[in-house]
Amino acid sequence: MEDAEELLRELAGRHGVATSFSGWGGARLDVSATTLKAVLGALGIPVETPEAIRAALEEADLAPWRHILPPVTVIREGQDAAVNVHLPHGSSASLWVVSEDGGHYAARQVENSDESRTVDGVLTGRAAFLLPEDLPLGWHTLHVRSEDRAAEATLVVTPDRLRTTERLADNQRWGLMAQLYSVRSSRSWGVGDFADLTDLAAIGAAEGASFVLVNPLHAAEPMPPIEDSPYLPATRRFVNPLYLRVEDIPEHAYLTAEDRAHVEELAQELHPANSSSELLDRDAAFAAKLAALDLVWRVRRGPAREDAYRRFCDAAGPGLDDFALWCALAERPRTGEPSGTGEWPQPGSPDAARLGDGLSDRLDFHRWLQWVCDQQLEAAQRAAKAAGMELGLLHDLAVGVRPDGADAWALSDVLARGVTVGAPPDMFNQQGQNWSQPPWHPARLAESGYAAYRDMLRTILRHSGGIRVDHILGLFRLWWIPEGASPGEGTYVHYDHEALVGILALEAQRADAIVVGEDLGLFEPWVRDYLAERGVFGTSIVWFERDGDRPLPPERYRQACLTSVNTHDLPPTAGYLAGEHVRLRQALGLLERPVEEELAAAETEIAGVLELLRARGLLEEDASLTDEQQVIEALYALTALTPSSLLGVALVDAVGERQTQNQPGTHREHPNWRIPLTGPDGQAVLLEDLASSPRFASLAQVMRRALPREQASAKQASSKQVGAQRSSTQHRSTQAGEE
């Protein structure tokens, strides 16, 4: 009789669950049977007994044969691709494609040598059909008919290579990277907002920047208290109204005198916080904004505005209705009714609709919030492009969502339960990480035709020049941790990366946007080559680019890449040079070896990079770490020596900030995502200060030198015009970019 654990491991492999993996030290580690059973259970596969495992193995063989057509087929344009059709043995069939625009394309049956199989008592044959090579890009429908049987399924034709990135291969562009909530002006409500984003883009454009990359703007809870981390949202499809500038909504102009006075009073109460270096208070800002927004929402809209609102709601479809219902229920749990998403009926069901009885005003309010968010984001991107930015806004896509949020409820049929996403132990996070997020269920997501994934991408790409995908390695595999287990007791679950990356490329190309994948961390060597082949940019951080025990020479960096000195999961460069990344982890108990060893390793690493800077003539021979600004500018000048098409400048480095924005592996132990933008003196830096900051201008000048002379001249001419218009190959393992 076969060994039970051997059968278990075979079953895991059939479902894309890794039975072993390489640790950050290079050793091959086996996954425990306990973990495998828990992960397979989360996939809905019975593993309680050896008999159940054998039955599950047999079902894995038969599952494709139970469907006339695959639930979804994702191919590349021009690809020689075939589709298998399963019908009773001896049946004849025809297969064709109906494209998005109504075009019809016939498929040709080709020889298939697969033997027939008995499925549920029926001898079933497999016919193969070759799809036409001239299918257009897009979301199409496969149709098959055979005598008295018919079926249809989703067909997605994706770009072989994302063409939007090809135009970036000629020259380098640089841009700013910022945590929007931390970037405030004197008119903010205590937290950076869309109006501040517009001004930041104008300031950057005046200095020659081509883009502004911001943190995820995904929606959190609909009322305080709200989650501080932008990487742990309630949904990834909709936008956080926290970032709205109330005064920029057109209906604000038509408030009654009394209501206008109240809104002004709410704003005035928060204005002093803009100049404070204390931790950000999202709850206070959001509470005040919600009170003001409620008054503005009640203002009657003119016919044109009303028509625009209705068209937005119609285009957003049921997904917006489900989100609005979640918001209304989450903000007002009613006595005697289910109080948590786990107890609510499925969205779209009659029972769920009944939960919304009496909440029509709140449903409309939350739909309206998304509309005005959409309008302000559109205005920000339009202003960024008008100011001279080639790309404008680059948005960030978080890895997942919180387990009790809107997506966890509305998308529960395509999310796995009983597990969370995280990262195994690595050199930088030696205890591993648990991000408390339910992962996509690979099979159910595919069976749904990837609709939720597509809709999410479309929202994020709607008003942007590009998207940064946090932990893009998650499109290949995710580290699943069974509930109650430590981060190190998980395993990798693999996804259909050809489908996920292909759909990402399709939606980005349709939006005329680029894609930057945060591909730091533990990964299989071929992954980066695959992403480059598909036209997806990677990410390089100076500290992590190593050639053995030495820094990687800049000439050997990747061209199709966003290269920077810093990431939000490290201290600003001033703090990194001072060893803050070691001392903070030591204070939080996150080190697995003595702090003296960690500090010595950090000093050796920094010394090696400084030696490289001096060798390239970027840093004076007698310069030391005390010459902080000089060293930081030299580091960014080093990025300009790489062939990378995109160079990112962390705003915190441009102003001399020292505080760590986020410490991976922590939640409440460190004030993650609550650090305001401050200078080296610890005082708040406002947008008004930034526009006239010598330190900011000096680093911007370093970056302008990265451009070819003719491109720099054009940029500077554009910047002067904008200014005049404005009146106010070995990578160190790390999980940077992950929470």
C-alpha cells in the first residue's frame, strides 16, 4: 500500500501546492504534512484519510473532463493555441469565437490522440480545436455546439508583450515616490489629499520629473476607526474617500451659508495638524471629512452633473452596489441583524438586498463618494500631464485585502478561507511575515473567468499612467499560512501566471499605462526573465543589488526597471546610513542574530557602496557618513549610471527625513504608515516648503543630469513654463514592498 504522506505530497503537487522550498539561506526545506493538509483543506480538497486523498487524486484527473469547455482560456495574441472540448464519445462538434465587437471567428478541429475516458458512467471523448491566429486583443466568448449540447466560456487574448513600455526604452525618466497621506499643505485636513497630489505633481514637473508614484489609494473602512496601512485595505477596487479635498467638489460652492460655515469650521480645526510633526490622525481627519461630505452630498446636482453621476454608477455596475451596501452595513450595524461580513448573506442575493432596506440614502452616499473620488483622480492625472509629466500618476496595487472587508464579503467565492498570505523568513525579516490577508483561490478565480481581477485592474488603471504591483511574485506563487500557524509554517501555492500577467498586460495596454512589478524578495530565477519578456518592468534598490559580497556595478542593472535608492519598507536613506534599519528591528525583537553582527554587516554593506561611489567619482574621497546630503545625492547619481528607464526619487530622501514609514513584520509595535513628512530637524515639511526647498531642488538637479542633453533641455523648458503658470545578478533576499 502506498505511503499516506507520499500520496498527500502527490496530491499537493497536482494542485500547485509546494511540498518543499528554498529558504533564504539556500537550504531546501520540506513542508510538513500538517501544513499541506491545512492548505489543501483551504482549497476545498478532502484529505482526512488516505482513502479521501486517493479519491481526490482521481478527481484531479477527471475534473477537466467534466466540462465541455475549460471555464476560461487565456492566450497570447498570434499564438498557435488549441482548446479541448469534452463530449460523449463519437459526437461531432463545431467551435467558434464571438469577439467583443461581435465578430465571428471559426476554429478548426485538429487531430487529437487522447484516449476516451469514462466519466460518471459516460464514455467521453476529447476533441481539439485550433483557434484562429488573427483574434484581436480582448475579452471574447468561446462557443461550442454538438447535436443537442452547447456551451460557452470566456476567452481572453492578451498582448504577447506590453507595448506601452517600449516607448520608455530610449531615454531615462525620473519621478517622485511618495506616501500621499504624509504629504500635506496648509489647506489639507491633517492628511495629504488629491489636491495635494495635484500640487506635488506640478512641483515635480517643474523640476523635470516624469511621474509621481503614490501608495495604494484603496478604500478602508467607511467610518472611523480606519486601518492605517494602505496595504491592508477593505477593497482593492474602490478608492479611499479620506483623500478627497472637500472644497474641490463643485457642489461645495452651493452650500447654504450655515453649512458652508460648518464645513469651514471643520477644516479650520484640522489645519493646525498640517504643520505638526506628531503622528498622523486618520480617524480625526476622516470623521471631519465625512461630516462635511454629507452636507455637500445633500446639495442638489444640476442636470449635467446628475447625468454624469448616473453614467458613472451604470458603468461601475453591481460591484459598486455591493461595495455601497457593505459600507452602509459596516457603518450602521443594526440590532438583531448580522453584524459582521462573515454572517451576511452573499451579495446580490434577495437576503442581502433586504439588509439594505431603509438604507437607500446611505447607499447613494457611498456610491457618490466613489464618483467624486473618481473625478478628483481624473483631475489630478490631467493636471499632472498638463504640467509636463510624461506619465503622470503611477498607482500602487496592494497584495490583498483585510479578512473582514468589502472584498472579503463580495468576493468570498473566489477567495480562500482558513489561510492568510505572508512571506517566509528571509534575511531582512528573519521571523517571516503574516499579512493577515485571504488569498485568491486559484481554481475558483479561473472558473469565474478572472472577472474580479479584471474589474480591480480597470479601476486602478482608470486615471493613471501606470501601476506598480506590490509583490508581483504573488502572480506566480503566494506564501499561504494556515490559520494559527507561524509565518515559517506555510508553503507556496502556485497560480496561473500566464493568465494573471497576461490579463494585467491587456488591461494596462488598453489604459495606455505601464506596469512596474515590485519583484524583490525570494523568487525563482526565471521569473524576472518572464516578466521582462512580457514587457513588465522590475524594481531594483541599490542596497539589494549585489554581485557576491560587493555592490553590483550600475552598468549591470536592468534596463526595463524602476531603480531607486529607497523603498517604503526601509528607513529613509539618512536613517539607513545611520543603521536605523538594524536598531529598529533589534528594539522590536525581530532579529535572529546578535545586533552587533547585524550592525557590522550593515556597516560593511554601506562601506562597499560608498567605495563604489568614490570609484565612480560621485563622492569626494574625504566624504563621510556625516556628509549626509552629499552621500544621498551621490547614491541617486549612481542610479543615473544604470541603464534603467525609470529612476525613482523617494520624497523622504529629497527633504532629509529620517523616520521609518513602515517596519515589515509589525502591526501596532511600530507606528507604521502614520509618519508625516518631516525634514532633518524633525519639523513638518509642507508642499509650500517643498516648492522652495534648496535641498529638494539640489537632488532634482542631480536627477536632471541623468537625462540626455536634448531631453533635459526640453524638460527644463517645459518646467519653466509650468513654473511660470503656477502661482502657489544576485539579489539579497528581502521582502521590501511588502507589509
